[in-house]
Amino acid sequence: MANPMLCSQEYLESAPVKEACSLVAELCRLFYPQGWVTGTGGSITVKVHDDSIPKSDQLIVMSPSGVQKERMEPEDMYVLSGEGDMLIEPSQKPYPHKPLKCTDCGPLFMKAYKMRGAGAVIHSHGMESCIVTMMNPSAKEFKMTHMEMIKGIKGHGYRDELVVPIIENQPQESQLTDSFAEAIEAYPKATAVLVRNHGIFVWGDTWISAKTQAECYHYLFDAAIRLYQLGIDWTTPEHGPLSVPRAIQQTPATGGLGNNNYVIESSRKCIVLDIEGTTTPISFVTDILFPYARDNVRKHLLSTFDKEETKADIELIRGQVEEDCKNGVAGAVPIPAENSGRDCVVDAIVTNVEAMIKADRKITSLKQLQGHIWRTGFESKELQGIVFEDVPGVLKKWHSEGKKVYIYSSGSREAQRLLFGNTSYGDLRRYLCGFFDTTVGNKKETRSYLEIAQSLGVDSESQILFVTDVYQEAVAAKAAGYEVLISIRPGNAPLPSDHGFRTITSFVEI
């Protein structure tokens, strides 16, 4: 609970709070020319330093989101308690200024404060911090050693290996919270987390420490990029020449069907995998996951009804149901307004969800709610992800060869991460570069695959291999220019006799 004295109007108007607000505005102005906070991106937060207050209780100042950082004033800042409760919200500015809101990075900043005892956190969109995560899209870490500026990173010396975890980007920064916390926990020596294709979060005991380290990180990233361009390895003490993987020569395609081994033509090739019937038995989804979600939807909604995540799930379901009712979709029943009472709302949602599951609908609102229910199941060990026995070894092999492997499934990205993160073979996410779901589009539509290709950094769609068990998905991906294989696994639906695609029965054949 927040200290009442710190919440008083007198303290909120005190010199330490005003100085902290001025400091954040000043730092943003300094970081703008360096490209860290351009285009309204990036963010900064500091603790209100006061020697008389325990650090954990000190107030927190955060910059607003989506505004011109170099033009911010001290009065534009948000002030929160040490627990994250909002104490001061700035006054809104007239047009053409955008409405102020607290930074979207707030939940991540709070993780650094609570898990690392930070005194300040800097979120930079600096170009260097983006490019270093792209040089090896399958890498989960940035590593460097024997560079003088490593000494500027807390707990490191010249000869130490600097390791910075890399997490995958999400559409909204707040959606990075869980993976950000996992990285902080998994890398106790780290003082930063990189977000692929996005930027970096750096924290320190004080704003001076955070600023110093941020400058050192950007210097080291820039050095790594230049060394990469020169063919020099920045990860070894010798800084010798980089070892370039030998390109795999193309094997001419043969006519007919058959199960000849299929050679991936380029070391830059991306592989996109379906889940059901491809990496995982369809029965796992139909006989285990779907029934678990159906049987636990009421319990989940009742126990989490007041949480923001569940409120968002309910609104998404509500919007879908309103559309379904207009279109006369079977099983759709109106959902009462929130003020009708929790039980009435939950009863209606359960009825709709059961109908959606029965119809096997591939819609985002259902998949998102299912993913949150399954998360509880995986966390409680009631659920464990299942993959075919050939999958882990081949994923590991592709990873070691520098192949970039992604998942595209109708299940939510959270559900995908849960499945691959909790298998009997351990956490397989280390071999995967990213996850796509129906938020990019329907899996049977060509434009969905074109959209994915835009995210993978390939020169042409032909550099992407897509593996699925569904004929219509194969057709859509091929129309987008992908190479396509169809997976033949036990329990999969039969294919048209003249489908014309190469087939495999195991990943070992790829």
C-alpha cells in the first residue's frame, strides 16, 4: 500500500518530485538527437530520489506515450506510487497535440523496478539496438567480449562476455511484459533486454547509471554492426574472421508426388510451420486442449472477472457476438451489459463460447480467451504440450544451421508459446523466431501469407518454406509465392487425389 505521506498534495508538489519531472523532460531532449526517442518512440522513467524514503516506496515519474519527446515539459509527466498506482495525471493539451496517456511501457518499467530494484529505466528505439537483433534472426542473445566499453556495463570487465537477452516483438509494448519478466529472471546479470526489430530497455540503480549503460550498449551495438560488415567476429576474444555458413545448393524439383527428401535451397530460407497435424497431433487439440477450455471457461471467467485481461477478452467476445447475432450465426446469444451483473454476463459468454468451440470457429476472440485458459492449465501442470517425436531434433538442427523457423496457427500466439514452451522435450521456443496467428489474416487466404512475408525480411516469397496439413492453406501459400510441403500425419484429413504438392511424413525428410 502506498505511503499516505507520499500521496499528499504537499509531497506531490515538493522539490524532489518537480526535479524528477524536469529530469525526464531534459533526458528526452538529450536523447532525441541520438535517435533514441524520435517519431514519439522510446520512453524514460525515474524514481523520485529522496534519501528519507526507502527506494521501494519512492514515487515514480513516467513520460507520456505517443508525443514529441523532445518538446515535453515537466508538467507533462505522470507520477505513480512505488506500487504503480496513478497519483498525478497531466492536463490535456489542445489540438493538434494528441491526447496524453502514460507510456505503454509502464508494465515493463514496473517489472524492472520490482525485480531489479532499479532507480531509472530507459527505453530506446535507437537504430543500432534494432539492427543487432536482425543480424541473426534466430539468436536469443546478443553476445560480445573484449571491448573496452563493456566496462561501462554494471558487473562487467573488459574480458567478460556481455550477454543481453533478446525477446520477440509484439504489436503493443504492454504485451511484452511476460517475456520481459522471463528474460529478467533468466539473466540475473543483465541490465538490459533487447526487443527484436524494436529497441532496448536499460535500467540502472540511478538515472546516471541507466544513462551511462545505455550509451555503452548503443556504442557496442554499433561496433558489432560495423565488425559484422567487415566480416569480423565480435563474440570471441580474438575477433577473428566470421565463419560464413556454406550455402546449400538447390536440388531440382522432381515431378510426381512421392516422399523424396526436400532440400532447403538457401541458408537464408525461412520455415513457417503449422501446428495441428504438422508439429502436433490433431488429437491433442481436439481431445485435450478444446475440452479443457470448454470445461474451464466458466471457472476462468468467474475467478478473473475483474482483471483487465479478462475484461479485454470479454469485450472482444462481445463484439464478435454482436456481429454474429446480426448475421444470424447459429448458437449466438446476446451478451448482457456489464452492469447486468457478473453471473449474467458469464452465463451468456459460456453459451457463446461453447457454440464457437463446437463449430470449430477460427476467430481471434475465441482463440485469445482459450489461450488465457490454457495458460492456467500449463502453469498448473494440468496441461503439457505434445509434439511429434521427430520435431524437437529437427528444430534444434535447423536452429544450429541458422534457419529461421516461425509458427503460423489459428491458435493465439500465447497458446502457441505455451504449447512449445511446455513440452515433454522441454522448452522448444529457443528454436523458434516468432509466432503468427489469425490477427495477420485467415490461414486460407493468400494475403495472409503475403503479410507474413513482409515481416520475415526475405528478398522474395520463394525463400519461405511453408509446411501444413491443410490443402486450402497450401494453395493459399503457394499463390503467395511460398514453397509448400504438405504434412501427412496420423489422424490428418485425407487430401484430394490430385493435390499436386510434395508431401512428408516426418520433419526428418526435410
